Amino acid sequence: MARATASSPRPEAGQGAAPRHVAIIMDGNGRWAKKRLLPRVAGHRQGVEAARRIVRAAGDLGIEALTLYAFSSENWRRPQEEVSDLMGLLRLFILSDIDEFANAGVRLRVIGDYKALAPDLVSLIDGAMERTAGNRAMTLAIALNYGAQFEMVRAVRAIADRVQTGEIAPAAIDEQMIDTHLDTQDLPPLDLLIRTSGEKRLSNFLLWQAAYAELHFVDTLWPDFDKQCLVDALAHFGQRERRFGGL
């Protein structure tokens, strides 16, 4: 049987089914801080705490893969001080949590052009992924320097190289081939995409993978998002009838 892809969803994923793969656009750190008259970095720190809560909650709830949008390719446009704060928090998150991930059977994956980050951070990420590569309880995918459009450009370039060398014929290119050239090729098809803070857009996140995903938007700011919020999102997902274009 062919592997299910973002464009060929699992036929058994009907109403009442639990999602295997959940992705979250973690939005609202800055607004959380502003409401409390705090600097933006304070919101980002609380956002990291929320990420820890949700990773643990996802494991408790039996979610197979959780993808978190941590830093987009567009976030470089933010003030340098804020970018530096975010990178520092990322380092701290990996350093302080890698033991827990390893012991809990969590496999860490990073998607996006993370190799363009600072060399010490790249080394830290590579080491964490290598250490947890054999874990099977859950996959935590962190999107870093990620943009869905550029992800698709990279996939198309890789396929074009294979065509140019004669490895494949143009007629052989289909949805599954594109899917297997994306950063998420080793993750289950995306079932549920959540965005916090009340915004209702995808912001260049998992555009291909979200083709048949259920979208769930909540007003809760990311630092306030907790296990109950995730449970509510899963319950909402379970009430939907997913026909994938059929009857």
C-alpha cells in the first residue's frame, strides 16, 4: 500500500478519529507581554514554558507527532535584539530539555533551513537530533528558519536535479514524490493545525501539508495555552466529519 501523503490523506481518518499529527502556530507572545507591561522577551520566555507544557501534554494524549512553528524565515525582519533573545531561548530550551526528551522517548526533528543559523546552534541541534533519533514514543518537530514556500522551492529543485541526471522522468512526478522531498517526509500526514491568539491565517506554515488538515483557531494567547486547550482542540477535531472531497 502506498504511503499516505499530505495530498492523499488517510481514508480511515473519519469523524471521531484522533489526530496523529498536530501542528501549532504559537502566536501571541508579544501581546501577552504588552498586556502586562512587560518586555517582549518576557512573553517569549513564557511561550517556551507553554511549549514545554504542550509537548508533555501531547505525549500524555497519545499524539504521534507534534510540530511547533518556532521561528519563520520572515522573523529575521524583527529587531536584532528580539532575534537574539529568541535564539538564546532556543539554545536554553534544547540544553535544558534534551534529557527529558531522551528519557521520555521523544524524537526531536527540526524542519526548515536551520543550517543557516549560527554554527554553535546548528551543532547543538544536530547533536540533539542524533541523540534522540531512535526514540519512538513521539516526534517533536520544531520549525526553525522555516517558510513553506521556500520548502517547496527546495523540493522542486531536488526533483529537477533528479530529472536532469535522468534518474526520473518528468511524467513520474506526482504528489507523493513531492511529499517525499519535503522536510516533513518522515512525519505522518498533518491532521490538525492550531493557531493561537485569534489570528486566522497560515503565515507560510505547512502550506502543502495542510491541504486536508483541519484548522482550529483560538483566541488564547500562546503563553496561556495549556493542556486543557489542547484537549478542547482535539475534541473539536473529533467532531468533524472529514470526507476529503468525497461523500
